[in-house]
Amino acid sequence: MNQILWIGFDGVDAEAVPSDLAPGGIIPFSRNLDPDPERGPARLKALLDGLHSRWGAELPMAVALDQEGGAVSRLRPWVGETPSFRTLWDQGGASACETWGRLWGTGLRLLGFNVDFAPVADLWDGREGTGIWNRAASSDPAAVATAAGAFLHGLESTGVRGCLKHFPGLAGTKVDSHKALPELEDDATIHRNARPFVALSNEDRLVMVAHLKTPGSGSLPASMHRGSVAENPWGVRGRFLPDDLEMGGCTGWNWEDRVRLCLEAGHEWLLVCQSGQGVRACAEALAKQPETLRLPALERSLSMRNNLPRPQPGPLDVMAWKAWVGQVRLCALGSGL
């Protein structure tokens, strides 16, 4: 049942990662990347190959990264500064968004990834300090849908799956959900925030749900409320997964409640990203849930893994990587960085 989990972990080499959990997905963070631009990429490729051969031998495993560009760029130590989504949209429109989606997908495939937790489909609200800021392309829902759709088209043309986030939309919130539970009370704002997700969702689309309290979610975050996930009022469809279950926006609930409520809400994956202690607490809580809750999520998650591209094993293609880094830097210069 741990195959429902997508986990963060410690270590930059496969041998340092505990082998007993057998998750369905892994999510490297900066702590897993050797920052040396010469040594680091090949070392990450070896790490991902090792974990994929360990846990993905029968079915391809989800190997995901948060690679948006701008403020959220795990590859920054190797490629330098890159433009935010807002900069892409403002300076180059849909064409720039598609180009950078394809760029990121190409590099991620070289490293062994098959999922990118991007693009952001939240609206820009001009508010700093809440975790979104220029990660969002525009304040206009139609523009965001166009920008995110173009990015997805470029990204997924490379064989890397994208993920819309953070449904139903965090624009207008006043606190960062990494630190506390944000809240929106105005229905008009909530419905407006949801419009890009409505435009871009489909049955097979990965959709990350925010830890966000709304009138519709009652006392719960949207991420733990079925009426905000599988039965959301906008008819947004997809393969739902909650934002990291160690974030401050959901720590008001114990692990058993977090896991139970997420499964009841209709998620097919559970993300636990920050600590080995959190991963094990989530796995223990998952084991206590009835099969009537666990099996539907497991069946949906396995059906997605059946259709994930299997990363190509073997050493990093260093020449292709260096050519790609050069292309990224050239495009970044063209964006004024």
C-alpha cells in the first residue's frame, strides 16, 4: 500500500536511501542534489536510476521534481537564474511558455524524471510573502489558462507529465500554506481562482490540491475535503494529489486524520516530502486505514504508473546535457537575465 506514497528522502546516492518503504513515487529536493555543476547532474542521474531499479522494476515509478523556473528551480545550481512564469508570459506570451516547458522537459528526461510539478495555475495577486508571487503568470484567468496550457504542451511533448497547482487557487490569501493554513471567504474570488483549472483539467491530468480553507471546505483544508476534490463544484477532473502533507497548512490534523481525510477526498497519491519521520508516520497511518479507502487510491495510482514513461537507465549523456544547459542559458539571456 505504500505505493500510494510519493516521498522526499535524504541522501545524494541511492545507497544512503532506506530501502524498506517501496513508494510509488520519489521527489528529490535541493538536499539530494550535489551542487557541483560538473559532478552533480551525473550523480543525480545515478541516484534516480538506482532508486528506480529498486522500486520501479515491475511498473515505472513516478520520479518528480518541482521545476518551474524563477523562484522554484531545483536545477538552479547547474543552470543559473531563469525567468519566472510571470516574466515568460509578460515578455513572450504563450510561445515563451511553451518553449520553456519544452526546455525543462528535455532536461528532466535526460536526468531520469517523468513528472514535473508545474505549471502554477494560480492567479497573480500582487501579494508577496504568500508563496506564489511571480510564480503565477497573470491576474487574468484566461491568460493563466493560456500560459499554463502552452507550458504543458511544451513539457508533455517531451514525455514528462505536468501537474496543475494549487487547486482551487491561492490568489488573495494572506499567509503561505507552507507555514500556516490560508483562508479565502469571498466566493467570487474562489470561483475566479478556479477558472484556469476548469479550462485545463481532464481525467488524466495531475492536479495538486492546496491546503486552503474555504466556505465550501468547512473546517477542513480543501485538500482534505471531498466536496473540494473529487466532488468539487466546478467539475474539475483529474488525478488528484494533496500538496505536501508536512506543510504547515495541514499540521493541525494528526497523521491518521490527514491520511484518512485525503483518501476520503479522492486523492490517489499522498505526498510526504520533508522528513523520514514524516514519511514513516504517514506510512503507519496508511496501514491503519480500511481497504475500502486504500484500494481505490491504489488502483488509480497503478493505472497511472502503467502509462508513465520508464526513464532510460545508464550514465548521463554528458554531451547532450551540456548542450541543453547552453540552450537554457541562452534563452535566459534572451529573457533579460
